[in-house]
Amino acid sequence: MRNAKEQALQNVEHVAEGVAAETLPEGKLFEIAQSIGDKRLEELNVADTTCGYCAVGCRFDLYSDGEEVLAARPTAEEDAPVNGISTCVKGKFGYDFVNSDDRLTTPLVRDENGEFRTASWSEALDRVAEGLGAIKDDHGGEALSVIASSKATNEENYLMGKFARQVLGTNSVDNCNRLCHSSTVAGLAQTYGYGAASISTEDLELADCILLTGSNTTEAHPVLATRIKQNVRDGADLLVFDPREIQIAEYATQYSRVQPGYDAVWINGITRYIIDNDLYDESFVAERTSGFEDLAESLQEFTPERVEEVTGVPHEEIVSAAETIADADRCVFGWTLGLTEHSHGTENVLAMANLAAVTGNLGKPGAGVSPFRGQNNVQGGGGDMGPLPDNFPGYQDIADDEVRAKFEDAWDCEISPDYGHYTTQMFLAADRGDLRGMYIIGENSALSEPGVNHAEEVLEELEFLVVQDLFVTETAEYADVVLPACSFVEKTGTFTNTDRTVQMVKEVMEPKGDSRPDWEILQALANRMGWDWDYDSTAEIMREVNSLTPLYGGVTHERVESEGGLQWPCWDEDHPGTERLYEEEFNTDDGLAHLQGVGFSEPAETPDDEFPFTLTTGRVLYQYHTGTMTHREEGIMQYTPSDFVEINPRTAAEYGIETGDMVRVESRRGSVTVPAQVTDRVGPESVFAPIHFAESAINRLTDEEHLDPQAATPEFKVSAVRIAPADADSGMPTGDTGTSTGDD
Ligand SMILES: Nc1nc2c(c(=O)[nH]1)N[C@H]1C(S)=C(S)[C@@H](COP(=O)(O)OP(=O)(O)OC[C@H]3O[C@@H](n4cnc5c(=O)[nH]c(N)nc54)[C@H](O)[C@@H]3O)O[C@H]1N2
Ligand SMILES: Nc1nc2c(c(=O)[nH]1)N[C@H]1C(S)=C(S)[C@@H](COP(=O)(O)OP(=O)(O)OC[C@H]3O[C@@H](n4cnc5c(=O)[nH]c(N)nc54)[C@H](O)[C@@H]3O)O[C@H]1N2
Ligand code: SF4
Ligand SMILES: [Mo]
């Protein structure tokens, strides 16, 4: 037993170090290997915990000497249901940020000259209570909003929602899910009832066919990619639809390049072909769905030829993908932001939900829908815990009188039945003067919102802004008060991963300096503002969640700890949790999946003579979002020191651009300058740029008003742009063209 574990340990370290060898400076690897060895075991803290980067939910043991995190090593395999013994490079090595010299260790307030100075907790909390309190008194709670943090625990996010409604009196509380998968949540909830993955991660290995679209799985969800590749090696089919020939496409049975922004069209095309050729699952459709006839009717226009014309996918590929899916006994449909971050993301997801249902691929092993969620705790903290303008915890509608009465009673306050603003709408509401103060927790909106030239103006003009983060982020630069929070290695609670598994997060070292866990800050602030919160641990907060949230009725810390993870719905103490959704029925009024056709849709902004290319944006493996965590890792920075723009060789030749040349990318909103990477990963009509650096803030190019009408998700995946070598004349039309950043 010991030998097996030791062997496994060596294997995983070998693999992770292979990756690290490419990314870490010389000496660093040695340092990591030595870091545990040099200490006496009894001097070290060890905690079995859950990764704080992405929503895969890898588990491992973290080692700390109390000063810094020394290493991450595999935990007992049975306690790591998703990753077993593997992790990616971020989970294994990405901890320099925790102990970084520029961590916020005390609160900051503005002095008379408008500069930040350090302050005591007492002074800072007083300032916040006064600042938010004054706006509430003069304009009502609706003039305030909270952005909650999907980096933080479930328990903390529950309190963020409660704080907004009870203490501030506003329903305008939302989080990064709005920039990400909220269209998935809207689309799946409408069709099946729950806005979440129906499968467990192991289904990725049980499927005989996997359709992946809009997911750069190897870079954004590396550990899931490994499991998918394993299954493909064992014979499963893999279909990849993406505008970029990303690494996972190398493993695919079929890779089809799609024009960004037309996903509902090719998905509809596949569904039409399956129905028209009687390849659908007749008994599943008859027994478990409604709306089939109308759906079939609505699909008639999506012939393979029409799909080819619109999306660029050859009609034979639509047919072959349809046949592969229909032939499979068990198919998983996996997607990420390529499907959701559009002005019609919800329609894309509805189209996908129709396809999964007509092929009967739900509620059985190896089959189902799997939106790979983003932030470590966006499923739980960003959704389940209800820091949302329209829902209480557990997706209970705030407009429902009975539900609202339950929360009014529990929280001893009145709550308006009117939905608050979604994150993206908060910034538009502030423009109209409807929103005057914001409390932003663990979100770097100044870089991550669409149209950041606009977001910056809003942050500048707010009457009062509080930012609670680990660092003085680009967003914190606009704050009146900055409160120092601590990271997931410095606190205890739970995260919920992409397959609805709730897992423990444990403190392995004390909060740095005077930083505090988010829940303690919220409690201190609520009490400053006249309430009487008295939680002594996150376990106690979770008990309150259990009592108010049926989906989490039985999810106590004790059980999560002893059972090594629990999947919701888990209705009560005796309920075992739910591996797969919809085995018997859907979570709708009549128990059926509600199929609904979606017609033709296209991006809000399409290329034209002036802006001839489609820019799509996204991530790279070694960086994480706005870089607050990964830019502090020296090895990672050597490997990916800046953003870049991928340009097809044909296009590059036309413009005389070579790899490494500085290129100006311009949209109607602004311009950025980044080095070129000439590659046929992208097609000739589109360009791609990652989102990780303030110097080249890509969201200067995106549009804050191109939002999905149902989910308010921005169209991060499509902007019309033009490109030019950076030393060429701008050629920008006159007028307000936004800020140019970069070194042009
Ligand atoms: N290394 C790393 N991992 C991360 C993160 C990170 O910052 N760094 N962030 C986490 C978060 S919060 C999230 S939400 C996930 C995101 O995970 P992904 O969504 O996989 O990440 P993106 O890089 O945004 O990739 C989107 C994919 O969609 C494709 N795409 C672009 N436009 C379209 C389109 O119109 N249609 C289709 N079908 N595809 C399109 C792109 O080519 C790309 O392959 O990653 C998580 N994991
Ligand atoms: N163009 C374009 N823009 C995008 C996207 C895209 O694909 N294209 N993707 C969008 C998506 S999917 C997402 S999720 C967003 C991500 O955007 P953000 O969420 O704004 O990005 P992060 O850099 O992850 O910011 C998280 C912040 O939380 C802090 N933090 C970490 N842990 C804690 C904690 O425990 N407590 C507190 N209080 N703070 C903490 C970090 O220091 C960091 O400043 O970006 C969106 N923006
Ligand atoms: S795949 Fe995600 S959860 Fe797993 S180690 Fe990497 S960043 Fe962490
Ligand atoms: Mo995300």
C-alpha cells in the first residue's frame, strides 16, 4: 500500500516537474524538491485542501512552514475524486502570490490628498459603514451594489448575498458568473431545470463520444483534458468544434473550424440532420421531453449547406458529426466560453440542450451535458449560494412570495421582489446615475469587464467604492477604502466544483499580516452597520445554509469531511448526494425536458470593410485571468511574459507581419499593442488574444453593451477589429476612439 502510494507520488511529481522544467527558472525545481526535505516533518503544517484556481476541483495536500506554502503533493486518492494524483502546473506550483511582498496586509484609506494610507481595521470599517450608509440613507439601498467573489468559499458567498439584502437593502449582488457561464445557467435551467453539469467527472471516461466546443480544455481545464484524452486513447470518439485548432484537436476524430459567433447554427444543423434522418432517440423524446414537433419545425432552415455557408464548416462535417453522435450509446456534450460569451449565448446553450435531449444522452452513465465551469468556486459561490440579483441560495426565486417570506423571516429584514442589476448592467446603471456605490470583493473589474474604458470611467465616478482583495489591483486603485482579504490557503470552508461536488478547503497557514478571511470582514462590517452577526466558524454559516437551501440540505462540513466530497442535490442528512442529474425526471413542473427551437442568430458586431477581422479572446495554460496570482510566479512569467495576438500566416503575409512584431489591434472602442504570433491555429478571418495583462488590457476592445438579452453575458468572444504593424499610421477614424495602451 505504502509502496503503491510512493510510486504514485513519484509518478505525479515526475509529470508535473516535466511541465515545470519548461516553465520554472533553473534552481527553482531543486528548491521545490528540497523545500520539504529540509524541514523536520513536525515543523510543517499539512492540510488536505482544494485548489483555488479553476473549477476542476483538484485536491492535494499543501505543506507550509507557517511562513509560506512549500509544496503541493497528492492526497489520498479516494479523497481526490476528480484528479486522483494529478494536478496542473498552477495547482502544484502557483503559490508565490500568497507570500508576495505586495500582498495587502493592512486596510488602506484615502488621505486628504487623495492618496492611500494605511489604517486600522476599526478606522477602515467605520469609513466603509459611513460611505455605504450615507448613500443608503440618501438614495435607498438600490443605489448600492455588491460584486461577490467566486474565488471565496461557499460560506463567504452566502454571507455576501445576505449582506447585500439584509445590511445594504439591495438585490444588486452578482459575481463573475455573469462574465462567464450565466448563459449556460439560463439555457440549461430553462430546458432541464438545473443550470449545472448533469454528469460526474468520471462520465468523461465512460462516454463513447465527446463533443467539445468553445473549450480550450488542455489549457483551461488541464486535468479534465487528461481524462478525456485517456478515454479517446481507449477508443472513444472526440469531436472538436472551435475557431482555433487548439491542442485537444490533435486528439480529435474530427476537428471542425467554426467562424466565431455562429454556434447555434451548426448545432441546429446537427440536430436537424439527426431528426430528419430518424437517428434520434424516439422513446426518450416521447417519454421524457415536450416541444419536439415545434423544435423539428424550427430546424428546417438549417440544412448542411446553409450551415456551411454561415459557419464555414463543410456540410460533410455536419453530417459526419451528426452520425457519430447518433451512433454513440453514450455521448457527453462539453463546452465552455466559446459557446457562452456571446450576445446570444443562451440560444447557443439552448441549441446544445436540444441536441443532448433528442439523442437521449441524459441521466445515464457516460452521457450528459458538461459546461466546464471557470473560477474555483463559481458553481457554488457564484451560483448555488445565491449572491445573485434574482435568486436566493439554491436558485430560489426572489420574486416568489413564499420563498421571500422565508428569507425575510430568517434574516429579519424586508426584501424587495424586484430583481437587482446583473454585474454587466451595474456598470450601465452607474452611467445613468441609478447606482452610486459599489462593494467589490475579489474581482478585478477594471480589467475583466467588457469595454474597460467605460468600466474605468464608472469606477472613477462612483461616489463610494470599497474593494476587498489580496492586492491593490487595477480596480482597487479607484477605491475609497481597500480591505485586505486572505487567500484560500489561509482559511477554512468549502468550494463546489464543476460537477457539483462540495469539497473542503483548509487553512494551512495563518492570514498574512492583518488580512482576514472574507467572512470575518463581512461579519465585522455587518455589525458596524447595526446588525448582530455572531458566527464563530464557517461550519456554523454552513448550518444556516443547510436550513434555508434545500439543494444543500445535507451538505454539512462534517459530512463533506468524512465522505470526501458531496454532490448536490443533497436534500438532507441521510441523502447520499447526486452523482448524475435527471436519471428519473427533469427538474421542471412536469418532469419533462422542455425543448425549444432557437432561430438564426449572429454576433452583435460583424466584420466589415473598416474592421475586417473577428477578434476572439481567452486564456493560456500558465496564466490566470488578470494575473494577480500568476504574475507573481517568476517561472510562469518567463514563459508567458505578455499577451500576444495570434494571426494566420496568410493574413500576416498580407500585412507584412512576422512573429514577434508589435501589432496594433483596434476596434471601435479602442486599441492595444501586442506582439504577433503567426500561426495557423487561427483561420484567416479571425485573430485571437489572451486576457492576462493590464499593459495590453484586451477589454479595451470589447463592448459593454453587447449583452445576451436573457443572461446579460457580454460578447467577449466576438469583436470586429483591424490590425496593423505598430509602427504604421493609426488610421483610426477621428472622434472618441478610446485609450491606446501598450508601447506604441
Ligand atoms: N490557465 C487558466 N485556466 C483557467 C482560467 C485562466 O484564466 N487560466 N480561467 C478559468 C475560468 S474562470 C474559465 S471561465 C475557464 C474558461 O475556459 P475556456 O472557455 O476553455 O477558455 P478560453 O480561453 O476563454 O477558451 C475558449 C475557447 O473557445 C474558443 N472560441 C472562441 N470563440 C468561439 C466561438 O464563437 N465559438 C466556439 N465554439 N468557440 C469559440 C476559443 O478558441 C477557445 O478555444 O477557464 C478556467 N481555467
Ligand atoms: N475579453 C475577455 N474578458 C473576460 C473573459 C474572456 O474570456 N475574455 N473571461 C471572463 C471570465 S469567464 C471571468 S471568470 C472573468 C475573471 O475576472 P476576475 O474575476 O476579475 O479575474 P481574477 O484575476 O481572477 O480576479 C479575482 C480577484 O480575486 C482576488 N482573490 C483571490 N482569492 C481571493 C479571496 O479569497 N478573497 C478575496 N476577497 N479576493 C480574492 C485576486 O487577487 C483577484 O484580484 O474575466 C472575464 N473577462
Ligand atoms: S486543473 Fe484547475 S483545479 Fe486542477 S490543479 Fe489545475 S488549476 Fe487547480
Ligand atoms: Mo470564468
